[in-house]
Amino acid sequence: MLDKALFGRTGHESTRVIFGAAGLSEVTQDEADAVLATLRAAGVNHLDTAADYGEAELRMGPWMAEHREEFFVATKTAQRSGAAARESLERSLERLRIERVDLIQLHNLVEEDEWSQAFAPGGAVEALGRARDEGLCRFIGITGHGLRIAGMHLRSLQRFDFDSVIFPYNAALLADAAYRHDVESLLERCAERNVAAQAIKAVARRRYPAPPRPGERRLSWYEPLGAGDALDHAVRFVLANPQLFLITSADWRILSDIIAVASRVAAGEPAAPGDLDTDRERDAIAPLFDGGALERI
């Protein structure tokens, strides 16, 4: 059993563990079906995918035919013009085999030129607002990576009343004083406006230090933590903040391990303390971003 919480103002009680579907970009349908079976068995009821996640939406489509009502379904578009964002959303609906997504999100809205285009007349924000009015989506959110994104989300929330945000959150990243300040300010704003806050990269160990070995299969662009004490503590670190939802790693091979930790927390085991001085995972997690050249991933 997993804890649930109201997902911002949506009225939906989402499991605090949300499935991040990026790892379904290059899998067989049988593999995707097995992942769904794991999610359903655990009671996970919120799926997060994106138009840019390879074939992930296609792999999820057959699930929706039988289980659409069991899940809050979120996807993303990286398009910034209104016409392209609308086309992206319609394509996602077709690939997912559904008539409406619960949440459409502007993917990694951080670069100045893209931000300006998205908010301009005829831009993606305006188009997605119309799509919401037409019933193609219920809610609109923003996502992003890197050390600049929490500050940019604050700026975005000044321009549009988004329903949700996604940003990186782990002890190593929050050890950066400027980033932690922005995150704390963002969480305060989200609490004021009842905006759902979702954490990514909670169990990202580091960027891979070397190219893949022959036959090595990588499901995410970063090396995730393996099962064990560091992953256990990293998951608890996010869940210690009742405001946060944890989006799982793209590497679904550790999905059951993440769910197991979250289930123990739901059963009453304490979550990790928020004091960075005592966070053991800082020794296992390296910062993924540099505030500049490495932000676009």
C-alpha cells in the first residue's frame, strides 16, 4: 500500500510515487506490460510520460484500452509555438489511445528564447489553454531540469496559473545554496496556490562516467542508485516532505525497490530527516547539473 495525497487542486488523490515512463522509450510491449503489472499490483495510479520519450506513449496505449480509469495520465510537449504544441498534444492522444489527458505539461521550459515564445501570443501556453477549454486536457503544468529551473518555474507561475511543476530534488542538488533557496521559494509559492510539486532525479547517482560496455542496456541518461541503503534513504528524503510527489527513475529495473521503500514509509516507518548534514545519500549521489552547459538534458 502506498500513501496518497491530493495532487494540487486537481481533486485527484495520486499515489505519492508517480511512474516516470521515460524508460519505456525503447522496450518491447511485453516489457511494458510487465511494468504495468508491477504498477497495478502496487496501486500506483499516476503515470507521467512525454511526446519525446521515444515509443513510451505507444507502449502505454494498449494499457489505456483496459485500464484508463485507473490512472491519472500526464504527458508533455517540448513544442513552444501554439500550432506545434496543439499538434503534439493531439498526437499524444492518438498514441495513448485516449480522448483526453489529465495533465499536459510544457517540457523543460527554461531557456529564455523558448520561454518567451511559449508565453507570446500564439504560443504554446495560449494553445494549451484552448485545448483545456475544449476538453483535450484537464490541467496544465510545467517541467524542467537543472539548477535554473526552480527559479524559472517561479517566473512562469507569475505569468500563468499552472496546476503542477516538476523539478530535480535530492540532497546533493539541495546542497547548492542558491538552488535550495529557489526550491524553497517555489515550494512556498506552490503551497500558496495549491500547485502540485513533483520531484525528479531523486535516485540519480551521477552521469555515467564512461560509454556503455558492449551489451550494456541503459534505460536512463544517468546512472541510478542500485537497491540498498543509499536508494532507501534517497526515497525517504523526498517522502519526508509531504508536499512532494516522487517520480520514479526512468530505469524501471529499480521500480520495485522504490515502491518497496515507499510502502514501508506508508506503513509507518519514518521518512528521512530533511537536514542535509545527516543525509547519507550525499556520499552516493553526485550533482547532475552545472547551471549552464549541462542543463538541457
